[in-house]
Amino acid sequence: MDTLILSRIQFGANISFHILFPTITIALGWVLLFFKLRFAGTGDQKWVEAYRFWVKVFALSFAMGVVSGITMSFQFGTNWPGFMESVGNIAGPLLAYEVMTAFFLEAVFLGIMLFGMSKVPSWLHTLSTFLVAFGTTMSAFWILVLNSWMHTPAGFEMRDGVAFATDWWAIIFNPSMPYRLVHMLLASGLTVAFLLAGLSAFRWLIGDRSNGVRATLKTGMTIGAVLIPLQILAGDFHGLNALEHQPQKVAAMEGNWETGPNVPLVLFAIPNEETRSNDFEIGIPNGASLILKHSIDGVVPGLNDFVAEDGTVLHPPVAPVFFSFRIMVATGMAMLLLSWSAVFFMARKKRGVEGLPKPLLWAMVPMAFSGWVATLAGWYTTEIGRQPWLVQGVLTTEAAVADVPAPLVASTLIVYLAIYAALLAAYIGVLFYLARKAAKGEPLGTRIPASGEAQVTVAAE
Amino acid sequence: MDLFGDPATWLPLAFAALLGLSILIYVVLDGFDLGVGVLFPFADKDEKDRMIASIGPFWDANETWLVLAIGILLVAFPSAHGTILTALYLPVAVMLVGLILRGVSFEFRVKAPSHHKKAWDWAFYIGSMMTSLSQGYMLGMYIMGLEVTAFTLAFSAVTAVFLTVAYSFIGATWLILKTEGALQLKAVQWSKGGIWGVVLGMGAVSLASPFVSPRIFDKWFSMPEFFLLLPLPLMSGALIVLLWLALRRLPTSDDSFAWFPFAATIVLFVLGFFGMAYSFYPFIVPDQLTIYDAASAPESLFIILIGTLFVLPMIMGYSALAYAVFRGKATTLSYD
């Protein structure tokens, strides 16, 4: 394999590993703030229990996100120097603002949030929790601005192969940014919803009957049930936006080769780039035209429009985009089914968690990571869907890669993969270990002081 | 933009200064927490917990200065960023793996089942060593102009060891400040051992740099620069003497002056840093690329600068708040 494909695998592996953890921390920060405020409002100990457990998950996820994020900030330079040399004038300030407005905020206040509970007044601890949640969200904002700009670049001009900013407002609010940001923030909310419910269901199944576990299970499934229809709607809007700006991506997602009306919605197929058609296609007639153009004879773009005269393919590889899109949608449908039936059973006769049938609880445990599956599949759809471009229409991926010997990239890739696999196993293992420990009622070593208590310790110093 | 004259002149300089500041803050702050990691095998089980407690609330923010530094290099000097990082591909990868290992170990060592704790302690130590050694190696390669010869490799191996010793030294002085009792006593001993490494390391770099680069030689040994620069080595020498005297008397019965070694080491790092910055200016890639050649477009630099001038004081402010909240001796670290 050559340096280009190895570098792509390496960056893909890093960013896939990285995104797992911010996806959790972005929404979990707000959920922790919710637990803390609920406790302040009701004085009910179950919210303390919930905070106590989930703050540990947050700390662990945050550390994983930080270290894998640092890795990526270096790989821009080590593997993709062409990216910064060509569009650095735009990407640079966006990344700089992410570091300055988000990273420091999160990192500093995380220390106070985790270890400062008895050292600072209660309001300052709550404020720190808020600032950490706010920081993670800011971080998501800036990085999605940059990512969206790579899909739908705007507000710049090219001089001698280098992009120069002409309108920062247009760069930040580029055409796909609002859709992508909403889609990702909702994805984060859903990931946390199902993680909350999944780990809580696991605790319930091994005999934990605490009010804390009831509260988190209910919170998780309720958030899930509320967000999933919003996400389906947001995803639809995002798809229409992509149709306008990156039709070749949508054509690959739909597995549609020829531009025309009455295009079917392909449920399953094996796209074949040799014959430029689908094998084993099963579809709903006129479905794609209906979804994308809201009329059965709507004209949907096809992949054959994106082949140059000389045969150069200017559309993304079809099969990976086609399949990852379907995995994302299928996971979303499973989320819809699970969360709505859970909410239904909990509301029926107001039985709460007791009303949930056992098979449903068992289904929640593997679905704890459904958010990860959907998020990764969604990112593969959009990022592979942008190929062969790194910045749509401006810079190809091939032009940005570093001139580093392939064996060097291959050997570091193997090391990274081994570490990521080990860390992922350790992470999931520790989540379930903590859940088992909490279910047995063993102390996790954390405690929230009752309101007023914190001030006393400060005064006593 | 034109307030201070031609922005193509002063903006690169301003960003070089910001880059320097970030690197300096990083080396001091992450230096001490990496150093604590390097010292890990010398401590017993309870001492390890106490050592982690002394850096637990800070390490994450400390590492963020590295991200800022690499971010400024990337945004302000994109071509230098590419040249330097591709030339240092392997040591960067080693450092990243090290940072990953030690970063996650903070969490895993207390959350994983207790019989795994020892393994995570090792991961923390190995990660800290990998990070320190690779940073020292990169420093050496950078001084040598990123050229790979047998001599530059040997020189970089030496700087790798010395930077690791320097980190362990500032880590030990941090522990003198943040701990008490037997561990503090140990930290004083560690510092006494480490100080010779620091003297040798600073001496080696100071002597080697002018002799490998005639340009640096001229910058130091021409008149009147020689006399203007003389305070740098003189102050460093005086500080080392003071440090040695202080370490012989520490810890004092009422714990006075426990802050001194750490503070003096910071000043020492600052002096060393200025010496090096002076040697390299105006180059960002030694003897190849100046900050003026490598700088991004002024309009992009300007928009970052405005943000930086607002945000940097805030970052420093709330970082100071965190250090104030966790002032005093480190106690057992808990989420209480």
C-alpha cells in the first residue's frame, strides 16, 4: 500500500477513535449539569447517585478524548502538510479559536469540576460544570465549522494555489454548517441517552434497584425518545443540503448511477463500480425521488454525471458510502423502536422502570453503544462521500499527503491500532466494572456535599 | 492593522513571540507533571497516589499549552509546521503514544479493578518517559537544523536524556512544594540528584549550539552582544548555586522556602529559553526558513491575534484560579 492510502487509514483510525469520546462528553456534560441542578432543586439523593456515577464516566471519556485529540492536531502536520499549506489561512484561525475558546476552558474547569467539590463554594462548582459542558459544545462548534467548510467552502479566493479569506462570516456560516452542527449535537445527545439507558439497564438486570439507576434509565430513554424524531428530521434536512452542494455524495448514498426521474429508494444492493450498476438491488419504486425531491417524478442526480471525458472518476467510492449510510439509518430506526417502546411501557399504568419487559432491558445493553455505531457510520458516509476531495472542489486528498516513506506510516499505524484496540477494550471493560461495582452498592469514592457544606469547608480553611 | 507599521513585519514577530510563550509555559507546566511521572518508579504505593494527587487537577490544562503551541505553529507558520513535523515524524509518533498512555492512566489507575492498578502505573511511567525522551530528542534535532547524521543523532540522544532529567528535576521541586513528610524528603533527594543533570544539560546545549552553527556563534561572541548577553549565563550560574544551597537546607522545620526550588527552576527554564530563542531568531526552521518567509497571510494572522489578545488573559486568569483552588499540600485525590 502506498503512503496516501496508509495515511488515510491512519487519520481515519485516529479520528474514528477520537470521535467516540467527544460524542459522549459533549452531551454528558449537560446531563451532569442537569443531575446537579435537579439535586439542587429537589434535594433527592437519587440525583447525587446519578451524578456520582456518571461523572466518572465523563472523566474517563474526557481523558480518552484529550489524548486522541492531541494526536490529530499533530497529524495535520506529520501526514497532511498540504492541507495547511493550501487552506491554512482559513483552517488555521478556526482551529486556533477552538483551542483558545474551548480547550483551555474545558481543561481548567474540569479540574475544579472533578476534584474541587469540597474546595470551592457550591455555586462555583456548578458554574465549573456548566463551563465544561459549554466548552465541549464550543469545541464541537468550531471543529464542525471547519469540517463543514471542507464540504461546502465559501468566503475565500484562491491566489497561486493558496486560499485567502475574504469573508469570515461566510466562512463560519458556510452552507452546510448549521445542518451538520445540529446533526452532530443531536447525535451526541442520542449517544449519551442510549449509554445512560444501556448501562442503567445492565445494573437493573444484575439486581440494582436503587432510585439512582431508575432515574438514569428513565432520563436516558426519555432523552432518546425525544431526540430521535428530531434527528431523523435533521438528517433529512442535512441530506437535502448535501443534494444541493454535493450531489455526487447523495448519488453514492442512494446507489443511483443514472440521472433521471422516478428513481427508486434502494433498500439493499451491492454497488458494482466495474459494471457501473447495482447487483442484487431491492428497492421501493420512486422512493428516492419522493424523499429527495418530494415528488415521484423528481430528477435525482446519478453517479455517471461525475465521470470526466477521459474516464477519471470524480465521485466517491460508492460501496462504502452506500453501506455506511444504510448502517446509520438502520441504527436510527432501532433507536426509534427501542426508545419509543420503552417510554410506552414506562408510561403504561405509570409503572416506571418496573413496567419494562425483560427482553427490552436486555436489548438496551448492546444498544448502549448504538450511538457510536450510528455516529461512525454517519461520519464515514459524509467523509468518504467527499472523496476524492479533501476540500470540495479546492484541494484533493492526494495533493495534501506528506512525502513520508510508506513503511514509516505503516509501522506507526500498526502501533496506533494496537493501542486504540487495547484502550477501547479497557474503556468498555471499566464502564461495566464501574456499573457492577455501583450495582453492588460498593462506594465509588465520590460524594456530593449537601448545599452549604462546601461553604463551611471553605470558611474553615 | 497598519498601526505599528507594515503588518508583514510585526505580525510574524508577534506570532513568534506567542509561539515562544506557549512553548515556554508548556515546558514549565507539563515539564513538572511529566517529571513527576518520570520519578514514579522511585516512589512506593502510597507516595504514587500522593504524587498523582499533586498533578491530577492540572495535567490536562498543562498539556493544552502544547496544543496551543502546535496550533500557533500550524496557523501562523504553516510551511514551517509541515517541514518540522514531517522531518520529526517518528519522534512525534513516539511522543503521541506516550501522551496517550500517560493521559489515560490517570483515569484508569483509579477506575479499573485494583489488581490492574500496577499495570496502569507502569503505563503512566512509560508514557511519561516516552514523552520526555522524544521531546528532548526533537529539541536536539531542531538545534541541529533537522539534519540526520551520526553526530546529530548522538547529540539528540544526549538532549533526550538531559531534557528528561530536567523534567524530573522540576517535577521533584514541584513535589517539594506540594508534599510533606517522607515524600517531601525524598523529593529533596531527587532534586539533589537531578540538579547535576540540569547543569550538564544546559551546559552541553549552550556549548554545542554556537559550535555547530557559525551563525549562532557570531550572535553570541561579537561585541557588544557578548557583554549584553553575559547576564544570562551569570544569572543561571547564580541560581544554580542558590538552588544547591537551598536543597541542602530543605525541608525546613516550618516548611518555609519549600516554594523556592520550584520558583528558581522556573526562572532557570525561562533564562535557558531566552538564550535559545535569541540564538534562533529570526529562523523558525534553523538556517532554512525565517518567520517572515513562513508566515501566513496577514489578514488571517490579524483575526487570530485579535482573539488571542482577548482570550489569552482570560485563559491565564482562570488557570490562576485553578492553581489557587488547589493550592497548599496535595491531599488524597477524590471527587469530594
